[in-house]
Amino acid sequence: MKTLKRCLMLMLVVLMLLSLAAPAFAVEVEPYGVVRRCSKCMTGTVSMYESRSYEGKTRSNCEHGKEGYDVYAIYEVTIRESCDTCDYSSVSKNNERVFQRCEGH
Ligand SMILES: [Zn+2]
Ligand SMILES: [Zn+2]
């Protein structure tokens, strides 16, 4: 009976440690605004910045089972990475479609 109690205590401690560790993991998966170690110089930190600019509108066939079109806004998303120590930097661009309204009827 004594060993069982000790076993339960140990499990409780493990669970407590796990719950303490959880928020740290959540932060690590955050995609932007997080600094990471530079893979080029291995000493500096790389920051990521996201900026978006409005490119215009587009229409495509309604996806709500109606006759007509859906209207989307097009944004050009630019992601910049740069190291604060060496000359490492990279820029990647992609277009993002954001649903605006349904013109189907
Ligand atoms: Zn629609
Ligand atoms: Zn660097």
C-alpha cells in the first residue's frame, strides 16, 4: 500500500511538470514575430516580419451552391527575414485570397 501511494505521488509530479512545460511548446510553434538562431553565422538572431499590400479584387464562381460569383480581395504577402549580426536576409512573396462577399443569388 505504501509503494502505491509513492507511485501516485510520482505520477502527480510528472503531470505537474508536463503542464508547466506545455506553454513553452505553444510559443515555439508561433510562426511570426519569433526570433530564431541564424543558420548562417550561428550567433545572430533572425527576425521575421510580415507585411501585406492590397492588390485588388477578383471574382470566381460561387462556392455556396448559388448562381453567380464570390468576390475575393487579393493581398500580396511579403515575409522578410533578416539576421541582426551577419548579412543574411531573405524575402518571400505569395498571394493570399481573402473572401469578401457572395454575389450569388
Ligand atoms: Zn457565394
Ligand atoms: Zn546571421
